[in-house]
Amino acid sequence: MSTLHFADHRQHINSVIQAALDAADPAQALDGNWPYALTQTTGPCYVVGAGKAALEMALKFDSLFEGNLAGGAVAVVPERLKNLRQRPKRFNVYPAAHPLPDERNVKAARAIAEVAALARDGDTLICLFSGGGSAHLTLPSEGLTLDDLRKITEALQHSGAPIHALNTVRKHCERLKGGKLAQIAQPAQVWSFILSDVIGDQLYAIASGPTASDPTTFGDAVEVLKRYSCMTAAPSVTSYLQAGAQGDHQETLKPGDPALVNVSNMLIGSNRRALNAARKHLQKIGLPVVGYEFNIEGEARILGLNLGMTAQSLVDRPDRPCAWLIGGETTVTVHGSGKGGRNQEIALAAAIALEGLENVALAAFSTDGIDGPTDAAGAVVTGETMARARAMGLSPDEYLANNNSYEFFEKVGGLIKIGSTGTNVNDIAVMIAY
């Protein structure tokens, strides 16, 4: 007979979260993928970085690299920078906002471009990229403004555009994305260490591919605006992209471009690796994983509903306790005026479908610790969550319709708060039946 009990579900879920975060630790990932060639570098070396894990990666690089580090610029999540006891001595750090860029992002991106331009033939440029890097590397193309980029980013996000679509637009409106950072650094040797936060782990999509070739075009970017009804959201952006599609602006770098001949891109962490670590941990504590999915996309509430319906099959299994595990990144099409994130929306939709089921718990969380514009990473729900809400006079359906999952869980309980983690490899959901 199993010694695992439903009453301990929060403890078990917390341990799964920790196992996933340990596997996504950016410093360990960099250390484990440190190439021998860099230990032999004798010439000047420069470092740049952007994304939610950039600070941890840069600090680890500083401890690993014993050569001549001539300078550097790293964009950092403001909360991580605030908690830094001592600023690095061999490179500069710049706070940068996420998901919507502000003037700090432009300052950070400009500093990164200036460092890349310092690298000469025979020099080495180290690039450290992770989720959030697209926002951190915001540097508008000539003729566009920060406000233009903020408007189109916000409009696409509210329309439910997935990250690949959003980044297709970003790459064609800005100066550092789509291989353009590598172009600035040529002919220096460029090493990029990349922690993936996108489905499929395509290098051109992570942080919008600043050192990778890009298969998308200006025409593709225009099609994204059409598909998500955003042609009028930022008229300057639409005009710029249309002009680019007519050949008036330089395209992003394509496969085979000579500017990329000295570039080595290395994927050092991903959602799948964190998911595998979570699976091993669940099995270790006596919760065999009987359902396992990765690269999940789509509307958050639909995934939540499907998970809630799947719960019934878990509860009916004679080999309980067991778990169901998924990884990926959903989107939220915003119709209401509430506050929440995609993982909280998954959890709320799942809770509605779970109502009345006994001995089952579900958690959905973001590995960066920040789900949407909130201080929560996600939420935990059970078959009892709806009864608790109704006893308080709350209508879960109304909260879901208003995209107000954060306020719902703030009242009912269940928010997962782990703070900014310093990493980002998408989202994970785990369902446990006891």
C-alpha cells in the first residue's frame, strides 16, 4: 500500500517544482557545456547577455573564464539586480523590463550592441541568451520608436499570438535580432550559450535569434499582423514591415550568410530537460508518470479544461497513485479586464472541470517564477477548489471569462509564489491522483 497521501499534495508539488528548477539552473547548464576551446583563448574576450537567466549565466561565465575579459554588457531582470550583493567587476549590468520593453531595455540593448562592435578579428564574443531575451534586446530599427514596439507587442500578446509569431515581427522591426548581433561582431569568433524558452527549441526563435540565421521574412511578419488582426495596432510598424516586404529594408540574416561563419550556437537547457527531471523525481518518490507530453501550445483555458477531463481517467486507474506531466507554453486571448497569467488560467479552467473529484491535485507553473504581470508562478487546484469558491459566493466562470485568475486564487487560495528564479524554460503542469 502506498504511503503517499492526498493531504500531502502541496508538498509533493513543491518538490516537483524544485526538481524542475534545479534541472533548469543556468549556471549549472553553462558549467556542464563549457567548451575546451574557450580555455585556450588568449586574445581579448567580450561578454554580452540578455534574458531572465542572463545574470546567473554571466556570473558563472566570469568564474569559469580566466582569460582577458576586456568588457561586457548584460541585461538583467530588475528584481535579480536589486538582490545582487556586489556588482560584477569585469562586465556591466543593465536592468531591463519584461514583457513590455521600456527605456531601460533600449539602453541595455544599445550597450550590448556597442560591446559587440568592439570585438575585432581574433577576438571572442561570448553571448548568453535565455527566455526574456527578446524584450531585453529591444532596439528599434530606424524610423520606429520604442512606443511603436510596445504597441505591437502588447496587441499581439492580447490577441493570443504565440511566441514564434511575435518574434517574427520583432526580428523585422529591430536592430539586434535575426542574426544582426552576430553581424555587428564579425569577424570575431562568437560563442552563444542558449537556454531555450520556446517550443521546439529553434535557435532562430529563442530571444529572437540574435546570433542565428532566420528563415522568416518581412512578408511573414506582415502575415502575422493580418492573422491576429493587428494591422492597425501600430501603423508605423505595419508600414515599415510592408516596405520591407517590398525590398526597402535589409532582411534578417539567412542560412549560409557569411556573417555567421564564425558563430557557434549551443543549446544548454530547455523545457524538455526540466520536464525529464520532474518525471524522474516523481517516479523516485513513488508517483509513476502515466501521461507525458511536451511541446504543448494552444489556448490556456482549453488545455486546463482538457487536463481536468483527463483527471477522471487518472482517478479511475487501479494503479494509483500516479501522475500526469506536460510541458510547453500556452497563450491567453484576452477578452476581459482582469489580472492573471497563462498558468493561473490553466489552473482555473482545470479546477472547474475537476469539481467534485476526490484525491486529485493539479499545478501549473512558469519556471521563471513570473506568470503574466503577477507575482505568482501559477496555481494549485484540487477537486475541492470550486466548493471552496462557491462557499465564498464566487463564480469561477465569471473570473475565467474576465481573465481574472489571479484575484480568484488570491481569494480562494492556491497561488504558487516562488519569486523570480533566474531561469526560464517555459511552463510545466503536473497532475497527481492518489
